[in-house]
Amino acid sequence: MAYRAGGERTSRRTGSGTGEGQPLWKQRDFGIFWAAQTLSFLGDSFALIALPLLVLQATGSLARMGLLTAVGGAASVVAAVFAGAVVDRVDRRRLLIACDLVRMVLYGLIPLVWLFGPRIWLLYTVLPLCEAVGMLFAVGYVTFVRGLVGTGQLTEANGRLGATAAAAGVLGPLCAGLLAAWTGPAAAVGVDAASFGVSAACLSVVRIRKRPPDEQSPGEPGARTAGLWRDLRAGVAFLYRHPVLRALTGLLFVFSFLTLGLNDLVIYHLKHDLGQDDGTVGSVMAAGALGTIAGSLLVARVRRRLGFGPTWTVSVAVSGVAVAGLGWARDVPVVGALAAVFLACVAVAGTCSMSLRQEVTPEPLLGRVTSAFWTLHYAAAPVGAAVLTWAAQRHGTAPVALAAGGACVLVAGVALVTPVRGAGRGDAGGPAT
């Protein structure tokens, strides 16, 4: 449940067989990519439930669950430092396929080893590696979508991808909870491993437009060669020069700190405080994913009507209210409803944020800007996850959820005095200068 989140300055685009300009449902390559990622998200939703349950089953400790989340998050931060420079230098399709295959093998190890008994150390080894590879995939994913559709279709494409990912998130937790209750959580991780194999196979037949010579990345033939650290500084410099992206980076630094551990907190609340079984955990997570579907389907329409700034700020504020109530809710349906509200708002805010970066960033810089953005705003999130879960185990989930939710509302309030507030219907703060 982590928040893993107007004026355009975009590079010149070409059609080159990708179906640009056609409705998204008519574009073959986008359709294949859409289906592949839906299957992959379905597998991810299995692991989202199964990995915390494996730790809780073996140790009974919320703090150990939070530590695993923190270790995985730290690996993502480290990988994000270099991911943008890598993505901007290599073939994007081959990179995504390689990332899927690596994760298929790594996650596949867990159910095999678990046949001989729990090995918590394996989780602390596999998850950081998978999270690092996943960050590389995520940065590549952002640039890949831009290579599939036109600039004017980015918010719609991101919304559709998010909606079907959330639809998979409804079915996935339900099935994961039932599978975990029947055969154990390790088998659910095996489903995630298989989904990466299917995604890799689908990506192998997807075509994206070729970048013209003036859009080539530093590592491509004919492009100017630059050092790695210069590449990294280029992404940070672009963020600093763009007023809205600069403000968003700081605001999301705090928001990510507050919310990365929320998934563990909800699972612990259901299992420990409310005494529910694995099937109920899966059902609540599935109900929450319905919120992501709603938010992802509505985001393009809401942003067109209200503009970026109001849409993002209201979404963050309402998500904070939902977080504040999660730890106090004693009825399972209420927990599910609050989770749905939180995830709906996160879907709206996150899709707006990603679409904005895709719109205003020149394509040769997109990987590095995305990498820098995620590195900077996510840097404290692993510490936040560890602190949140430790505090909840020590003081209870209710006061910790209230404090975290209140702080999220404060983040939205601070946004009102930054350039984010003025990013309206036709302006995202202007291009970087």
C-alpha cells in the first residue's frame, strides 16, 4: 500500500508503427503490453500478501515484517540511483525482459526452499535483489509507456494500466489468501514467479517506436558520451529547475516515509488486533484494490476538470484521513473501506505525478529524471517503514495510524504554499529553464 508516485516540454515524436494517434484499444502493442503487465501485477499481488505472512508465520513479529519491508525498500533506493542512467543507455524492451526473467528465478527459489522448512534468511536475501531489479524495471516501464503512446494519451494509458493492475489486485489477494490458508504462503510466491515468465514472453513481441538520432541516449551509437555521475546529476538538475517537480520531490519524501509500512500495519492489525485469518486478510486487500481501480479510471477525467495541483493535493489529504482511521477501525468491512479510499487517492495522485514527469521531461532524460525523482523522494521510506511498524508493535496500531494520517494531511496543506497549488488545468508549473 505504499505510494510506490500542465505545461509541457516534450521531445518530438514519430509514429513508426506504434499506433500513435489511434484509440488505445486499437493499438496492438499497447494491448499486448497492457495484458502482460496485468498478469505481472496479478502475480505481484500474491507476493504482497504472501511475503509478510511468511514472516509473521515464522516469527510472529510485526517489527520483523517491517524490517523486511525496510530492507527491500533500501535496495530500491540504492538501485534507483543508477537505474535512470542504465535505462537511458540500453534497449528498453530487452531490459524489461531481463528484469522479468531475473525476478522469475529469484522468487521461484522461495517455494522450492520452503519445501524443506522456513528459511527467513532467504527472504532477506531474495527480496532486496528483487526490489533492486524491480526498480530498474519500474524506471524502464515509465520510458517504455512513453515509447508506446502519444503524449496526449499518457494520462489515459497510465490510468488504464493502473486500473487493470488494481483489478488484478482484487483477484490476487483473494486467491493469495485462500491459497495461503490452504497450502501456505510460499506457494503464493511461486505464482508471482510464474507471472514474471509470462510477462517476459509477452514483452518479447511488443514493438515500440525508435528514438530518432537527436533523442538518443548517452550510451547509444552517435550520441554524446557522458560519465555516470554526470548522468545522475542531469536528472537531479532537471528536477531542481522545474518548480512543480522540485516541490513534489520534497512533499513525497515525507509522504513515502509515512506510508511505506502501511501494508504491514494493516495485515498486523487484521491478524493480531482483530484475530482474522489469512483468507480475511486477502479479502480486505482485494476490497482495497477496488479503490485503486476507481481512482485509476477517474484520474484522467478529474485532472482534465480540476488541473494537476488541486487533484494531487486533495487526493493526498483524503488519503491521510483514511490512514488516520485504519488503526481505529474494529470492523473488517470498515478496514476494507478505508483501505479502498486510501488506495483510490494514491492511484489518482501517483498517476498524475508520473504522467506529469512523462509530459514535461525530454525523452533522452526521462529515465534519469524518473530515477532521480524516485531516489530522492523514496530515500527515507525504508526507515519510515521500520519506524512505523516498530512503533505500532510498541504502542499499538491506532495511535500510530492516527499520527501518520495526520502528517499526510499536513503534507497536503504544505502543498498549498508551493508551486504545486498553481499547477492548474493547462499548466504544470512551466518547463524547466
